Amino acid sequence: MTEGELGPIAKALMAQYASVWKMLEDAINKAPDERWHDGVGQWYFSQTAYHIIETAQFYLGSDPDIMKWGARAGINRDEVTNIEKVILPKLTKELVKTYLNEIGQKWADTLKSVSDSEILKTDDFHWISSILEKLIYLLRHTNYHVGELNRALREWDLSPARWG
């Protein structure tokens, strides 16, 4: 399907995902390299950016049992005892930006490949009532964490990501 052939549900989701993905990209680009891994407690800017994208990859799939969390960055989460020494060094800004582009394309391809009637069906995410609900949940998840990134940018006296 081309964008012009999308149904109203897929078209609306496509527009909202494109906007939030641009905001995420802008937040990543605005993070100074020297602050990329800054954080408080268990929250880190780089890890949150990666988490947003990785979660999108998970929910864009059709089978929740095949996801290997951390694999894109070469991380085995079951073996991690020190986030700062094991995880953060692997989450380079370049890796996260490349991952962002790949999953952003997956968003677009997914929405272009389903009809509005298919979006209302279920898949193997049995705890979610429909693909539509799954995509709306993912949109909320992404917005929530982009808000966290924007707060960090403001705390660093930088402008937040542009509203898309």
C-alpha cells in the first residue's frame, strides 16, 4: 500500500508516529556527547533513548517470544550487574541513531502493509486486545520517555526536542 491508499486509522497512526519519531531524533541530536550517558539512579539518557527504540522493535513484531532484549547493542541483560560499566559503553550515540532509523523505517513499513480492518485484529500479544491498542500503547510509551529526555535537556539548560 502507498501512503495515499492507507485507511484513516493507519494514516492517523502514521502521522503521529512520524511526529514522535522526529521528536525522539531531535532529542538524541540535542544531547551533548559529554552528557549522553548522564543519569540519576537507574535512569540514563542514552539507555532511555535505546529503550524507546528497542521497545518499538518489540511491539512492532507479531511474536513477543522471539525478542532478544539488548541484542542490538550486544548486551545479554541476564548477565549485567553494572549498567555503567557494561551497558552504557555499548550504547553509543551512533548506534542509537542507526537503530532509530532502522526501526523508524519498520514503523512506516508496518503501517503501510496493514489495512484498517487488519489493525483491529489480534496477534500473539495476547494481553493486548488488538494491534490498534498495541500501537496506541507504543505511542504512549514513546511519548512518555521522550518527555523524560526533554526534561533532561532542560535540566542541562538546552532546548527540548521540537514539538512535531
